[in-house]
Amino acid sequence: MLVAMDLTPKRAAESATEMVQVVLPNDANPLGFILGGTVMHLIDIAGAIACHRHTRSLLVTAAVDDLQFLHPIKVGDLIILKSRVTCVFTTSLEAQVDVYSEETLTGRRMLTSRAFLTFVAVAQNGSRIPVPPLLVETDEERQTCEEANVRREARLRRKRVTLQQPSV
Ligand SMILES: CC(C)(COP(=O)(O)OP(=O)(O)OC[C@H]1O[C@@H](n2cnc3c(N)ncnc32)[C@H](O)[C@@H]1OP(=O)(O)O)[C@@H](O)C(=O)NCCC(=O)NCCS
């Protein structure tokens, strides 16, 4: 069944998302810190939720920019993921995901990772579909989108280079 896309422009605030969960022993390495792979999984989900809320379409993850783990998150701490759409292109859009640890007993919060992800909107048959425009109203939102455009150029350049390299 063909579903008509609703291309009504939306504000980033309309799709901004916050995910919170407690780090359980099953999520941790032998040091009692959450596994990097688990954090990456949650980042993908948090970014996708914001983009789904913006596009209300199926999406695939096209790229995740380089990721750093600035501080460990311990078993018993909360992991908080805040995601928002930074910029919309034609059939793709970028989300920023900030990851925080929060100590349950003290409330001390630290930024542990920041990730930029690109998602591509697809129809059931896999074809790319246009995404609704992002309403950019403040100077800060304009600057965020300009920075996203710079990152987009860089990642498409990296993609071209990767595709040209011989495989191992
Ligand atoms: C991502 C994917 C759809 C791109 O397909 P493609 O034919 O190479 O891309 P196109 O040249 O048609 O570009 C489509 C859009 O994706 C963007 N795009 C494609 N590859 C990209 C990349 N590596 N990084 C960022 N954006 C990318 C393009 O800029 C374009 O955006 P625009 O329409 O907003 O300008 C395809 O490579 C794919 O299906 N990859 C696997 C996705 C996946 O399995 N993800 C994990 C599970 S969800």
C-alpha cells in the first residue's frame, strides 16, 4: 500500500527525545562499566526515535560519526540519552545524541558521549523518500544546521574514499 508522506515542516523540539535506563550487571564488562557496544546500540535507538518522530517513516541508519567514551558509566548509574534532529537534507537527516551518566545517589551528571547519526527515509520497497523540512527559527538552530551540513560533506567525502579503497 502506498502511504502519502506528510511533508509538514516540524520543529526539532517536536521530535526531541530523552531515554533513561539503569545500568544493570548484564550490561557491564568485568570492571562493572557499561559495554561500549551497548551504549552504541542505545545511541542508534535514541537517534532513530527522534528521526522517526520527525519523519513518521521507515528509516535506515546510514552513518554514525566517530564516537568517544569520555567517562565510564557504572552498574547502578543511570544512562540518559538525549536526541534531537539537527538538520534535514532531501531523503536523509542528521540526529545528535548526547549521552550522560547520572549517579543515582548523588544526582551527579556527566556527558559521556556525543554522537551524530544520519538516517535515510525509505518506503516499504526500499526506495528513498523525502523527509519533512525542519523549521529553523533561532540563530542557534541555524548554526546547528550549518554545522550539520559541514559534517555531511565530510562524511560523504569519507564514504567516497572508503568505496575507492581495496577491501582486505
Ligand atoms: C544508507 C543507504 C540507504 C544509502 O543508499 P545509497 O544508494 O548509497 O544512497 P543515495 O546515494 O541514494 O543517497 C540517499 C541519501 O542518503 C545519504 N547518504 C548515503 N550514504 C550516506 C552515508 N554514508 N552517510 C551519510 N549520508 C548518506 C545521501 O546523502 C542521500 O541523502 P539526501 O537525499 O538527503 O541528499 C544504503 O547504503 C543502505 O541501505 N545502507 C545500509 C543501511 C543499513 O542497513 N543500516 C543498518 C541497519 S538500519
